[in-house]
Amino acid sequence: MDAVLAELIEEASRSYLQKLIEDGSVFLDGTPQRSKKEKLREGQRIDVVFPAPASLEILPQKMDLDIVYEDEDLLLVNKPKGLVVHPAAGNPDGTLVNGLLYHCKNLSVINGVRRPGIVHRIDKDTTGLLVVAKTDVAHRELSRQLAEHTMERQYVSVVWFGFNHEEGRIDAPLGRDPKNRLKRAVVPDGKTAVTHYKVKERLSSFTLIEVVLETGRTHQIRVHMAHVKHPLLGDVLYGPRKQPFGLTGQVLHAGVLGFTHPTKGREMRFQADPPAEFQNILEKLRR
């Protein structure tokens, strides 16, 4: 049951859904089910009762956020490198969520008290565009677009080594690495994950690529590119530990984000150029 719910409700973590099951907040054909291992059959009805949000304990903190767009339903932020998206173990404050709470006060609450407004995430050292929901209505609609793969997410990255082709598609299921809980890996029983990539520029021993996500799993681009023997430049978790230019974080930028406005219905598409560090690395590789 918990696996099915995790597929259907992508904005909620699996551990959070497991707690809902244990608390009797998940009903199967009208009957509470407290076992996450409950086997499901086609045609059964699942009802999930989300508890009222707990009082918010995250401290609003003033930050110099790069807000690309904002209205009463949502906002887009261009996240810098090194900024964690939401509080977690080891990062209780100083996150994007802390800055967002200072900036706009009201954020959607259906994703839990530690991730208000967060529809999707990018890694700490990944830069680029994120959409944030201010209302629950906007959050649910944006999450639906994510789940149905109608939200456009395009990245650029520099990867190790050259390609003997111009573009490719990686379809490989992802899950937690059985040998290292901090990593993700291609595993037979993992969640469906599909990544499309295209060569933009060949740079001697490296390649600048454009990546389009069909799904959005944790570390998806990093794991998939390492899986095909082209780890991201700077990625010490999935690539070589010794990296050029003293890099300790992946060179990856979420440059394009497109979606249908959750309440107004109009198509929206935003673009943000890679940061100066990314551009400087490109110039060094070109020389």
C-alpha cells in the first residue's frame, strides 16, 4: 500500500505516508488499513485523510532571493548553488523555505510543516528554477502536472567524456542504493525514471548537454548519467572523487521550467541562464 500511495501522491514523502497508514488515516474500500504491506487489487478505492497541519516552527529568515515571477497563487525562484531547499536533519535553518516564509508568509501546507510550498526540489548544489505554491489548490494542480509529466523541466550540465552520438534516452528504474543509503541507484524494483539528453557542445574530455526530465526522481540526472558512464562534472558522490577546478558539487542548472498556471489556465514558460561559476567553467574548458 505504501508503495502505491508514494506513486499516486508524489508530493508527500513515503515515510509520511507510512505514518498516515499507521495512524489509521488511510481507508481501503471504507475500512482503515494500518499495514503498509497491505496488498492491493485493481478496482479498490483508497481514501486518505490528511491531518490538519501542525503549528509551523520554521523560523522565517531574511534572504536575498532571486524571484523570477510571483502572483497570488505561486512564485518562481532561481535557486543559487549551496542553498538547501527545505529543513531536514543537519539543516534546521538557512534553507530556501526559511527565506520564502520571510518573503511571502503564506505557503501551501499539504506537503507538511517542513516543506511548505515546495512542489518539487533540486539538490543543494544544483542551481536554477523552482516553482513554489502559495495555496493548496495551486499545489495540488502543479503536483498533478508533475505526476502526469506535463510540466516541462530542462537542464544543462557538463558531463565527463565525449559521446559517439548526438542524443539519447535513458529508461532505468531508480531506488535507494542497497550499498549506500546516501545514494540512489538503478535497481530492478525501483521507480520508473526516464531522462532525455542531447549534446550541445563537445569540450575535449567533457561534453555540455541539455537534459529533459520525463520523471523527477531523487538525483535522477546524476544517477542516470553516471549509469551510462558520463557522470556530471563536479559530482563527487556519483563521479570521480578528484574533480577539476577543485569542484565539490555537480555542474547542473535547471534552466527552463514550463507549466500551465494552476488557476488561470494559461501556459507559462520561464528561462534562467546558468550562474557565473557555470559559465566560467565552460570558458576554462573551451580554452
